Amino acid sequence: MSDMTSNTPIARSRKEPGLEYWAYFVPIFAVSVPLAVLRAGMAVVQSDAAHRPGIIADAWSRASDVTTTICSV
């Protein structure tokens, strides 16, 4: 068994999103909101009883995922 106390990983600082991130996030979020409304509407029509996040939470998380992917390249 190795001694992990002597070689602890370096803690990385978390940087706040910059202007470029928000420049991508805002239009992607604007497109994600109507799509989230459609997904919620389809779930109601199909009588899907599964737990779903709210419309804004769904759009926010999807826009965040897409924007993070774009900015990580």
C-alpha cells in the first residue's frame, strides 16, 4: 500500500467564465429554451411519468454542456 499523504495532488483553482464563454452561452441558451419547451411538451403528450428538470434548468444545463465543449477545444 502506498502512502498518499506525501504526494497529494495539486489543487487546481477554478477560473470564472470569461467574456468568450458568455458570448457563446447566451445565443446557445436562447436556442435551448424553445427546444426545452418542445421536449417538455412532448413528454406531456406522450404521458412520460419520468422525473424531468424544469424547462429553464434543462435549457441551462444543455447550453452549459455545449458551451463548455466549444470552449474546451
